Amino acid sequence: MSDVVAAIETSFRELVKTTRYRSITVKEICEGAYISRRTFYANFVDKRAVLAYIFRHDAIDPLKRIVSILSPDEAADMAYDIFVRFYQGIYDNAEFYSDLVKPMHNVDLTFMRVVIRAVSKQIEESAKRYNPDIDRALARHAGDFFGAAQAWYLEKWIYNSYDEPLEKIAKDQTLILMPGLTALVKKGSSLV
């Protein structure tokens, strides 16, 4: 991560403490990061891209590194640990996500869209890696399905002030989602 990207991330995280996401401007992000708008746009297309970067950094990247070195069977065996890492990335930044998500609840779908896109992309990449012959449309649809499920669950968890322990959520997600994910990556399998 470059110093500029780190400054943009820090500025955005600080703004979320005091300002609703919808009201945050690129100008304010730039002022907080002590950079020009030109520098901002050289790194991000808009503030949503900053949010997507932060979410990927907090929740997706830690599990992506693990999944990239595991076989499908190893990933299935470690599913609980993978889900724990995913939720831990959010929980470690609980205040930021609370400040971001609670004012968005039932008003702004940006966080949900960011989560859906990031999780969907990760599922799709993993499915293709584990099963190079997988039907691309099936992988995309499965990614969208699992991404939407995670987005809904995450927003609910954050909005309810992390009311369930992340270990319980990881256990539940393992039980609920792993059969479908396992079926997705088996060669020749179909979810129909």
C-alpha cells in the first residue's frame, strides 16, 4: 500500500466517525489526506472505491491469501477458520463499520453493494481456481448468491452492534454455506 493510499484510507475512516457516508465528499477526503483531487483520482475513481478498498483490505484479503494456497478439500476442512478470519476483519474495525453502516441502514445500499461485489468476486475466483472447467455463469451466479447472503448478514450483525459472537456466526455460515460451495467446485457438479 502506498503512502497516498494509506492517507486516503485514514482520511476516509476519520470522516466516517463524524459524517454520514452520503455526505462525505472527495474534497473532504483529499483535505484530510493532504492531497490534491488529481492525486485522489489517480488512485480511486470515487469514494465508493475507497470503501471497497477498505472492505477488501479488512475482510477479503486475509482469507484470500489462505484460500489461494489450499486445495478444495483443505479449504472445506478449514471453512470455519476462513469464516472466522472474514468476520474478524470486520470486528477488528467494529467502530468504523458501525459508524458507516448504522446510518446507512434502510437508506443507502452502498455497503451492501460493496460486500456483494467483493465476496462474489472472491467466490468466483476460488471456484475457477478449484475447478477450471466450471461454467462461468454458474460461478458468477453462485458468487452473487453468496455475496448477497454475506452482505445481508454483515449489515444485520453490524447494525445489531455485533450481538452474536463471531465464532457462532462463523459456525453457522460453515454449516449453511459450505455444502453449496463444496458442490460448486466439484468437477461436473451442478447446483440444479
